[in-house]
Amino acid sequence: MADRGVKRVCLAYSGGLDTSVILRWLIEEYGCEVVAYCADVGQEEELDGLPEKAQATGAQDCVIKDLREEFARDFVYPAVQGSAVYEGVYLLGTALARPLIAKHHVEVARATGCDAVAHGATGKGNDQVRFELTFRALAPELTIIAPWRDWDLRSRTDCMAYANKYEIPIEATLAKPYSIDRNLMHVSYEGGVLEDPWRAPDEDMFQTTVSPEAAPDEAEELVIGFEAGVPVSVDGKSLSPADLLHHLNQRAGRHGVGRVDMVENRFVGLKSRGVYETPGGTVLHAAHRALESITLDREVMHERDRFAPRFAELIYNGFWYSPEMDMMRAAIDSSQRNVTGDVRLKLYKGSVVILGRRSPVSLYSENLVTFEEDQGAYDQNDATGFIRLQGLRLSGRGEA
Ligand code: ARG
């Protein structure tokens, strides 16, 4: 075994087949020590027994971090505030969690004296880019190891064989039909039968939403309260960011809200078919926009909407920690100061319907816009000159 100059590696570890094999492979290939690190971002996987499992596979140590509140508060909420939607439909559940996971990965690596970090993302996806751009931004001194781009294991069968050879403890592993990434914001599915973009997903694939057809015939109403663009309550009850998102996931999931099926452009240049379930996030985006409609100045809203696709692209491509992102986030924060109030919505068979919005700092004026007699603040005669000047350039162009 060659000395590859790495003494201690911090590995992002889930206890599944891939990262278990990676753990062992690092020890064999680098002759180094391994510290396992697991981030809880709401993937709802059993974390009990994970440290024992990591140690049985050869890890020196295993650190588990509960990042659910930070994820909702510092990543999901800012994305909602900035209307971050990639290619028109993807709410970025995976892309938002990656920089957070990598940020704590760096912290664990430093705290445990590691000189390298390793992850189990493949060489074809966005996730490797998101992890590694974050490592570069926050800890350029750490060596990055991406086994999927290095080793000669090519398939699940190869991994199983490797696990058997080194007696790595793995549970009875049924072949996984999809590549799934789950967190508090969403569940994403890729691969397997989904690789045919004409083929509809099987209904039993979905984990957090029912199909709209199977949703209750009774609609359900709810009220979401916001302060400065941040969701703070549901039906008058204050909830922490993670609790609020979890609560909305449950309620909206029952009504089949938040499914998306798309073919997206990965940063690395491939087109890929993805299916997503984002029930709570879908409700938050809709509610937030409805509140903005009465609380944002027209030009502020339009400006934010112009750069929102770019904001989404930065998130998707992994540039959460970048100077251009800092600039954009400052602009978004500034736009949100007045976004305070309540939104009333209805969940019904896959749809989110806005029923009402109100705000103590509303910019909407019933008095000004009314079809009835107003108090004289708006003089309709002014519209004559306004339109005449707007039309100057247009007159005399004939039918051209
Ligand atoms: N295509 C989505 C994205 O790039 C989801 C990726 C999910 N990752 C995974 N390992 N299955 O954000």
C-alpha cells in the first residue's frame, strides 16, 4: 500500500452499503484512520447503532450531528424568500442540504484532527460539485477524496463482493430500485425505471405524498404566519423552523401536494430525469408569494423575480458559499423586511389554493383600487396624460 500522504480522513457516512465499503477502502488504500460523520438533515433513517456499526467497519470514531433546525432556518427559508426554483419546477431540496452537510463535515474534520475529507457522491452528479465547492470555500487545506471517481468498483455487485471480502457488516440488502435522497425538505428519486423519461413512476415509489386521486375529498384550510419573510406559525401556533416544515409536510403530503416530475440539466452537463416530493416546501413557496403580493413594492418584487432564477442556479450548482451568493442574499434579505402577515390556504387533491392574505404593513389599498367612489386620492383624469405619453412612440407605426 502506497503512502498517499493522508493520515486521518473524515468520511460522510450513512451506514449503507456504499459508505461502508468506502470506509474500509480508505483504510486499505490509504492506510489512514477514518472518522465517520453523519448529518441528520431529516432523512428519517435510523441513527441508533450507527457509531457501533462504523466502529465495526473500522472507524476510529463516529460523530452524528442533528442539523434539522439549521437546515430549515438557514437554507430552506432563505430559498423560499428568494423564490429559488430551478428550471421552473425544482425546489432544490437536495441542493440546499449539501452545503450545510459539507460545512459541518469540515467542522468535524477539524475538531477530530483530520487532514482529509471523503464523500460517497458519484462522478456523474451535482452532489460531488456541491460538497467539494463547499470544502474549497471553507477549508482549502483539506485533501478531498472521492472514491467513486478513483476506485475500480463499478457496480453494486462489486461493492457487495468487496463487503463480503472484508466482512463488512451490512444488512440484507435488496437491490435498490432508485437513487433516493431524502431530507426535511424533500425526497428525490432518480435512476432505475425513471431513466426512461417516457415511463411514469410507480405509485408505490412515493414516500411522503399520496397521489392526488387518493387524497381526501374534503379540502383542508390552514393559515401560515410570516415575519420579515420568515414563516413563524401555522394556525396561530408558533413553530420552530424544523417543526413547521415537518408539520406542513405531513398536512400537505396527505393531500398529494408537491410532486414534480422533470428532466433537468445537471451542472456537469448531463440531462437527468428526477422525481421529487416537496409537500411543505410547495405550500411555503405559494404562501410566501401570496404575502409578498400585498407587502412588496412593485419594483422590489420585479427586481427580485428577475434574479430569482440566477439565485436558484447558484444553489443548484453548489455556489452557496461564494461572493456572488453573499451579494444576492443581502439583496433578498433587504427585500423581505416588510413581508409580515398571514396567508390563508386550502389543500385539495394535489393543489394549494390561496384563499386570502392580510398584513399589518400591507401596501394594498382598497380605497385606491375600488370600483366604488374613492376618497379622491387617485384622479382618473391623470390616467389620460399618462397613457398619452406612453403612447407617443407607438403612434404612426401603422400595422408594422
Ligand atoms: N437531481 C437532484 C439535484 O441535483 C437530486 C439529486 C439527488 N441526489 C442523489 N444522490 N440521489 O439536486
